[in-house]
Amino acid sequence: MSSPSNGKLWAGRFSKAVDSRVNDFNSSIRFDSRMYAEDIDGSIAHAAMLQSKGILSKDEGERLIAALLELKQEMAEGKVVPPEDAEDIHTFVEAVLTERLGDAGKRLHTARSRNDQVATDLRLYLKRHVPRVSAALAELVETLWVRAEEHADTLMPGYTHLQRAQPISFGHHLMAYAFMFLRDMGRIRDALTRMDESPLGAGALAGTTYPIDRHQTAAALGFAAPAGNSLDAVSDRDFCLELLSAFSILMMHLSRFAEEIVLWSSWEFRFIELDDAFATGSSIMPQKKNPDVAELVRGKSGRVFGSLMALLTVMKGLPLAYNKDMQEDKEAIFDALDTVLLCLSAFTPMVATMRVNAAAMEQACAKGFLNATDCADYLVSKGLPFRDAYKITGQMVSFCIERNTELSALSLAELRRFSPLFDNDVYDAIEMRACLDRRQSFGGPAKESVLRQVQTARKELKNYR
Ligand code: ARG
């Protein structure tokens, strides 16, 4: 007896075809067909295992594997494209095999479920494609240290609260981001290591009565091991959430950097000028050169954070094991992956090509009392307790603000009105470049320290390769 299946593999117990609106609503083929290679590789591993266990005959196994390889090739070449009304990539592949092989195709689904299939496909896809993010990050880190070496002693104001604080070097500032992006690489690597377990063979939720070998399929697909609990294997999407968290933190870092690039390229700062190829113009204001790439990166951080929130919310109330809600995992993780790659592809060359206006940075150091801490430190070196030195320097700063002048412009007589400890050597001590050069503490902004940081970053990056 045949049922009105409209092509559904699961049509047996139904007496009506699915409503076309439900079919559209339910279908995931629009976004899961990008996992076709992983789905087919999973089926090949499964078929080979079934055959070696005698669950499929040698002939059936061989025909299945040959047909799967052929289909993979055809899909890679665009000769076979899943129709829009297909349910998902898993049912599509099985349907093609059944059409081409008859009974052998129908036997492929023995001892497996779409639930272990989709969990396997997605892990496999991410194992293969997320390393592209790590490679793009490596390129960014390399770019940063190249530019940091160029500017290891380019004087620049360091800020807190966006108020001028103490002198640093531009190289020091860039290396701060290099270390953030190295940690992002570490988080991604950790997530990939933890998700390196194969769900295949977990079945719908409760394993199977067939004598399958999950170690064999796990090894064939390049997983470190089979997942240890069949219910867990098909239920959780923590591997997506970990990656989304790592991507969100990475986007937060990129977004802060983008914000600084927007600030630095403004006329108020003029610390950098973006290369013409990495900026855009205005349709009405002829003078404009806008930092669109940086702004768009800053803006796109929102959609990655959104995907993390969306999937956390999808998962938080689901009873074990699979629920259809979980189909929402793929658009979230795919969009985040695509967004991160897209942002990095434009951001890195923008950083590589931006021109640095060292003169403007140095000029910005002349105002704002960046050497006030050094002035207090000078008094400390003459024997004053730091708290007293701090207070005296504060009074000197307010004296200078009233007269619109700088600490270094005060005469020795004026200085001595604040403290008799001042001597002629104070001018060398509070000279801005000297203030930078003396900041040689580990991790600090002095040239030698920045160059050491570059060496550390080089070593760390090797660990991630
Ligand atoms: N398209 C589904 C998804 O992406 C595949 C798993 C379907 N499993 C099921 N029991 N309906 O989640």
C-alpha cells in the first residue's frame, strides 16, 4: 500500500501529504546544503562500517560508497543541486541514493538517525571551516607585529577614560590587540579540541541494537573519539555555543579596535590616515573620507552577539533529546562564521595599509600633562613620599592649566615655589620621550619592551599552528 508521501522518507504513518506551507516552514535545505560534503562523508563512513560488520553485504556497501562519492563530485561541480522544496540535506542525499540504487540506497539509514547525522555533520563542518578563522587571525596578528616593529618608538598618548594619561608608543598599543587576538585563537582552538567527538551511531537518542562500531566511524571521519553518551551526543549544541562565545569575544575586540580607528582617523586626532582603497567618500560632502570598514566591523559585532543570545535562548528550555527548535543552530553559527571571516578579510589589509601620522601623535603628547606621573616620580627620587609628590604635582598642573602652559615650560624658580627639591635635571626627567624610554618594566611601552613583546607573540603564534 502506498501513502501520499509527497516524497517524504518518513511518510509511512501519514495519511495526508504535508501542507506546502508547513513544508516551506520546516525545510532547512536553504542553509544546511552547505554541509553536503560532510553529510556524504558521514554516510560513507557509516556505510563502510555497516559493511565491515556484515550489516550490509559487500556489494551493497561498495555500490553505496561509489554512489556517494559520485554524488559528492556532482554536487561540488554544481551538476546536482537540491531542490528548494527538499526537507534537508540528509533526506536529500538519501533520496538521491535510493533513486539511483534502489534497495541498497534504502539500507543506508540502518542503525542511524537524522539526529546523530545532523550533530555529526555540523561538528565535522565546523572542524573543517573554523580553522579559516584561526588562519585569518594569524594574519592579523602578523600584520600587527610588523606595524608594531615599525612604530616601536613612535610616541603616542596613552588614555584612560579617553583622557590623556601617560606616554606610550604606537607599537605598544598595537601589541595590546595582538595579544587579545592570540587569546581569541586560543579560545577557538580549545573549543575545537572539546568538540572533537563523533555523535555518529548515537542513533535517534538510545543507540542501536545492531553490532555497530562507533570507534571505527569516529576514526574514519577524523574525530578523536566517539561521544560517550548517546543522549548527550544528539542533545547538546554546546560546541556551537562555545564557538559563538569565542567569536563574540573576538568581535568585541575587533569592534574596540575599529572604534579607535574611527577616532584616530578623525580630524580631531589625525593619528592615522586610511589608505584610499580602504575608505569611502560621501555622496554630498566632497572633503569626506569615511572609515566605513571600521564602522561596519563595529556594527557587525551586533549580529554575532545576537546569534550567541539566540542559540542560548533556543537551548535553555529543551528537554532531552533532539527537538526541532535545534534546527535554529545552523543559521546562527553559519552567519557568525561568515561574519567573522568577512570582517577579518577587510580589517587586516586596512590595518596593514593605514598611514601613521607620528608627528600628530607626538604633538598630542605635548598637551595634557602626560608627564605628570613622571614629575611626581622625580620628586620621589629626591626623597619625597609618593603621596606628597602626587599632591604637589597636582597643584602644579592646576597652576599650569590657569596659565595655559605646560610643566616643562615652568622656570626653575617657579618650580621651586612648589618644592625646593626641584633642580635643573627635572627638565630631562619630564621630557616626553624620556618618559617613554624609561618605561622599561616587563610588558611596558619602551622600545625594547615592545620588541620583546613581538618575539613573545611570534612564539605564541607558533603554538597555534
Ligand atoms: N534538519 C534537521 C535539523 O537541522 C535535521 C534533524 C531532523 N531530525 C528530526 N528528528 N526531525 O535539525
